[in-house]
Amino acid sequence: MRCTAPKKLALIFCLTAALASTALQGCKAKTPEDMLAGMQEFSTPDDTASIYLDKSWKTQEVPMDGWLIASNTKEDNAVFLLQFTKNGPSRQASSMEDVKDIIKNSYNISGETDAEAPTVPGMTGLTAMTGRMSVDGSQVDAYIVYGETDYAYYSMAYVADKMSDSKIDSFKVSCSKFRENAPEVEDRTTAELTDTIRWFNASYAVLTDLNGWDYNRFAGLAANDDVMAMEQKSLEEWWSVTDRATADSTLDWILTEGHRAVFAEDMAFLDEAGIREIAPEDRTAFLLDQFEMTGDEAQNYADMFGYYEQDGPDAIAGWDYCRAMNLMSFYYLAGYYTEQEALDESLEIARTMQPLFDSWDDLMTSYMRGYEYWAEESADERRALYEDLKTRKDNPYAVDFKTELVKTW
């Protein structure tokens, strides 16, 4: 006799099977296409970058035009897209490591663990991590992505009270729709980056990088009306230069006298006061006893006299000559010199200063001494930057210091 299940039991079995099938279908992971169907494009205020996010999300006020912050209605999930432009006066970071340090310190990142990075169109150097971060005083989970384009460095993050694989997967889909719309910047500069111009740029690359400018282009910035207005204001503030006449007068001063002339007078005065007869290790105490100055000032003058003993009145000449080269780039950007005039004058200055030093290290040592004499503070930050620049792939000091300086424009 064939055994069959009661009709009621068979019905329950079929219903259970159907529910199980439905449950399995409901748990099936959404495809990227499914996720994108519920998303729309969200852009930074200046429309230089965008990603796709859930249509129900809302943007929040941001302090920078190149940033995007959006969250869900409960505000327990949010996305950050933070852009750090590589060039220009508003640059905040000079490397991806700088960006990571900024994010880590600003959001108190902890418990970092390497994670799989998403695919982001047009972006290179992609890395990702998970961890905890502080947002508005609360600790939340975070999945953070770092990458860069020719235009900017980026940090993009998904943060949530409780992270899940599905949220990370959704954010990876968001990142896959990243779009960058880097602005076109007018640039009237025509000079090509030859070895001679690389030499010019290297002579003031430390300050160029400190300013957030590009040491791989003559003058560091694109020459246009916006930059001209900015540089005219800066020259007036820092150099009292307001036109071609005051530009020429300042250049003449720095080339014929500069801070090295005052330095020589100061050192000659200290020599007459008897400091040469004092052991180097006792000179700071000697100066404190003889003159009204602080301990830092006495130490600075004692150091300066040591340089004077070693290299004479021109011990800080590198400071003046590097600044003269830098001035020519400023004058060009400000519109006080044409490109041709600035390049021609730069060549003359470079040919004058090159024989005075043996190497980039020799020149920069003199430059750092001059900075310390002028600023009356340590040049350690600039020394560290100089050493860092020499390790970069686009090392501005890779050009031979002894290269033949010839007109190439």
C-alpha cells in the first residue's frame, strides 16, 4: 500500500517550502544594478566631484566647496567625500600621507584595519581601512577610502552607528560612480620645463611647496587674472612692492645688499666686542652678559657668528639669492614682469649664484642659515621639508646643480 501524507500536512509542507523559497530570495544580496536603481548623484558645492547615494539621503552644510557630507533621515549613517586639491594657494595637503594624518587627527581614528578598496574611476593609489572614528562627540564605525587624481587627493568614508558588510558593499557601488569635474584653469605661461627652468624652480622649491604650489611649473602657479590679483596683494603685504618701479628697487636691494649686508655688520660688531676670543660653547652666556637679549636670541647670534667664522660675510648669501629667484616668479605672476623678462632676469641671477656654491646641499645650508638669521627661529621645519623633497618621485633637486644654464625659451 502506497503511503501518502495527509492533505493538511501536504498543504503545510508546500506553504513552508514556499515561505522558505521567499526567504531565500529576500536574503539574496542586491546586485550593484539593484543598488544603483535606488541611488542618485550627489555633488560637492563646486561640482568638482560627485558620487551616487540613496535617493532619500540629504546633504549637510560643509566648510569647503570641494567637500560633500550626506546622511540618511535618522542621521545614523553618513558619507563623507573630502577633496584636497594638489595645487593652488588653498592647498591643505602636499601628499596622501598628509591627508591620512589630517583625517586621523581630526576624527580620532582608532582600531585601523586594512580593508579591500573599491574601484573608483579615474583614481589611483587606492587604499581602504575600517576602524572607529569620532563624529560630533560620538564614536562610530567607519569604512574609509583614500585615493588621488591629477587634480586632488581624496578621503571618502561611510560611517554608521553599526557597520555591516552590506553597507560597505553599497558604499563601494557609490564609489564606482565617482565623477571628477576638475576646473579648467587659464594659464598664460608658455615656458616648457627644461633643465634650466627646473634649476630655477629648485632654488625656491621649499617655499613653493610650503605655499602649496607646484614646483614642476615655472613660478609655481598658472598665470591668470585671479592669481595676478592674489600675488599683487601678497607682494604689497610682504615686500611693499606695488608696481614695476618698487619691484625693481626691491630686486636691486636684495642682489646688491640683502640681509647678508646687515648680517656682515652685525657679525663685525660682535667680533669687535670680543666674541671671537670666547669658546663656542660659552658664547651664548657671553652675549647674555654683554647685551640685553633673550636666551634664544643669544643662541642665534652665537650660531651666526660660528657661520661667519667659517664662511665669512657671505655665509647667508644663499638666503638672498634664493629669494631673488623667488621674487622673479612672484613678479611674473603679479604682472609686473612679462614671462620673457622674468625668465631672462632669472637666468642672470642663476648664473651669478651658481658658481658661489658647490651643490644643492651647500646652497640650501646657506639659505637655512639666512632664514634663521632673518626669522630668529629654527629652520628645522624647512630643513625637514628639503630632505623630504629629495625623496619624492618628482624630486625638484634631481636636476644637476652644475647643469649648464642656458636660455631655452
